[in-house]
Amino acid sequence: MSRVLIIGCGGVASVAIQKCCQVSEVFTEICIASRTKSKCDDLAAKLASKTTTKITTAQVDADNVNELIELINSYKPELVMNIALPYQDLTIMDACLACGVNYMDTANYEPENIDDPEWRAIYEKRCETEGFSAYFDYSWQWAYRKKFEEAGLTALLGSGFDPGVTQAYCAYALKHEFDQIDTIDILDCNGGDHGYPFATNFNPEINLREVSAPGSYWENGHWVEIPAMSIKREYNFEEVGPKDMYLLHHEEIESLAKTIPGVKRIRFFMTFGQSYLTHMKCLENVGMLSATPINYEGKEIVPIQFLKALLPDPATLGPRTKGKTNIGCIFTGTKDGKPKTYYIYNICDHQECYKEVESQAISYTTGVPAMCGALMLLTGKWNKPGVYTVEEFDPDPYIEALDKYGLPHRESHSPALVD
Ligand code: NDP
């Protein structure tokens, strides 16, 4: 019996909301609140006859802490699920602290305005001391640890697939398969085809910022940064086939480097087709990926936001996308003194997702873990005061929930390794 406030009603949130409504014995009441209330109302109307979960809706600007506090105090939820954008992480965490409510999200904090001098000064110092230059990192949210501990509240960070499930896979491997993990390769393959020359599978602004940034990996206690897309490998993915994949910086590497004792190397690879990369390079070269506002005929526009308006809405890709995703982690290490390898992964079919929730697999593979993370918090399985990433909790009930609600894991004890 729980009352949950869900902020955001985009591609990922609409899957998470539908999954919550499938578990109505736990999610008895939800309020969907977002910037555009009509989207919340449309989804609520679509779900009304299909669930016993009582759904209400609200309009909120999640950049505004006072508006959030007013909404949280009037709805009185046990948990706030932040499935808006990473830009809103800190304001929503502040509001949760002010109202004494647990918090969770699917991606770590990133500022919307990367030219803000105050933020920039801290960022540039971090680039120097830490050795990676991504605009997002955990430091902003880890800074809330003491406040959440003192308030007796839990904040769960990054309960999507990657970050999220990939970290649970690491915790699971450490708990059940290894005494010592030496290397982790996280492999994110999207074998889906939507038929457009160029489109992104989730929020274009967040997605394009991520993939056009320098890549980096963790090795022997420090970050190694490389130019964007400069390390390429081919991997033969089960039920997808051979794909080119590229080494990217990814947020879970930062937490895993701290939470997996003695790990020597952590890398993240994502598959991209040549057409996607050519389009992206061209857009980058002409300045369309810039987040710095320009003045155009008397109006200020942000190029990447304008590009977002031109590209297909990721939420509309569902009916067109065919093929499968295959995402997981390959480990090397030792068990009982002997060397060992292990691969744990999930395969998800775009069309099956569409049949179930009218969405493609990228939103599905993020929305289901968001619901499962909330389930862990609401059923008391993952409650400890403070701010935590997924691998800091017992992976077993989470992976069990993922198995049950649409993302079953598979494993191999003799995987092909990435060189
Ligand atoms: P969308 O752009 O589809 O949806 C974002 C939603 O947030 C929209 O409903 C939007 O409202 C709302 N929103 C944006 N700004 C505000 C605001 N100031 N106040 C209130 N609501 C706001 O994004 P996605 O669904 O693709 O992504 C959602 C989150 O999931 C992101 O944080 C993304 O980084 C993360 N993600 C995580 C993954 C993982 O594996 N961990 C993978 C993919 C995504 P409006 O309709 O008005 O625009």
C-alpha cells in the first residue's frame, strides 16, 4: 500500500508508470507530475480501465524547489521517482529532504547550463583532480549523503539499465561468482532499426551530449581519457549478431571503481552504426550539438535544443523499431584461487516491448528497472538512510523482480572476451 509521486512523463516515465500499474498491490496510488500536464492526463486516461492503481496528475516545474515542496506536501507520497531529466536531480533531492520523503532517479546530475561560471569552476577542478571531463558525475549527489542519513531517508541513484541493472549485475557477480573481480566490460548493444536516417532512442539532448564526449575507462586506480569514438571493437551479440561498438565514458564506472574492491579495469562499450556516427559528426562539425545559446534573428536559441525539435520524438519510434537489445557485463577474476570468466546479460525485443507498453526497448529497459528500484524501496528491501547507487544494495531481490517484470537475465560461464 504505497503512494508514489512520479515526476516526468516522457519515454522512460511512461513505461515505468505502466509497470507500476501492473503491480497495483504495491503502487496503490500514483501521481504523475510533469511540465506538460496534458501528457500526464493522456496516459492516466489510457491506463484508467487497465489498473486498480489510483492515478492523479499534476503540473510541476521541477526546476523550482518551492513548487516541488508544495506538490509533495499536498500529495504526501512515500517516494518520489524522478524520471524527468538529470538537470532536475538536485532540485528534486532538495524538495525530498525538505518534505522528509525518499528519492530515486535514473541518471546522475548534469547541469543544463554548462556555461554557468560557478558550476564551471567546480567542473574544471574536477576534470583536473579526477581525470575525466564528462559534464555529469556523482559528486553533486554524493554531497547529499550526510543530509539524507541525518534525515533517515534513502536516495537511490541511477535505477535504469545502465546505470542501474549493470551495477546490480556487478554486485551479483561479486556475491555469487567471484572472490575477486579483476575486469568489468559493460556492453550495451542496440540491434534495433527504426528506419530513420538519424534519430536518438532517448532524449536527444542527453543522448548526443553523452556520445559526442571523450571516452574514458578506469584502469589501475585512475581514469584514462581518449578522444570520442577512438576505441572500436567488434562483438558478436547473441540474437543480434556482430556489431561495431565504441568505448564511451559512462556514469556507473565512477561508482563501480569505488564499490568493487580491487577491480583493475572497467570499460563501457556501446554499439553504433556507421550512419549514426556520420550524422553525429556532421551535426557536431556544424555546431548543432552545442548547448551554448546563440542569438538568431533576435531570439536566443540553444542549437542542441533546436535539433531536438527537428528529430523524431523518441516516444514515436516504438511502432517502427524492429530488432533486439542485448546489454550486460563480462567479468574476469578469480574464484577459489582459479581464474574465471562470467557474462550476465539481458536480451529485449523492441516489438515485444511495443506490444506490451507501446514503447521501444530503450525506454522499456530503463522504465522497468525504475519501477523495480521503487519496488525495492517501497517493500523495505533496500532501505538504509543515505545516498546509494544500485550495486550498494543486495542484488538478488532486484534481479528477481527484473526477471519477473520483463527483463530476465541470462548468463554464460565461457563468454567471448573483448580484447
Ligand atoms: P524525455 O525527454 O522523453 O522525458 C523527460 C520528461 O521530463 C518529459 O515528460 C518532460 O516534460 C519532463 N521534464 C523535463 N523538464 C522538466 C521540468 N523542469 N519540470 C517537470 N518536468 C520536466 O526523456 P526520457 O524519458 O528519454 O529520459 C528520462 C530520464 O531517463 C533521463 O534522466 C535520462 O537520462 C534517463 N535515462 C536513463 C537510462 C538508463 O539506462 N539509466 C537510459 C535512458 C534514459 P515535457 O513533456 O514538458 O518535455
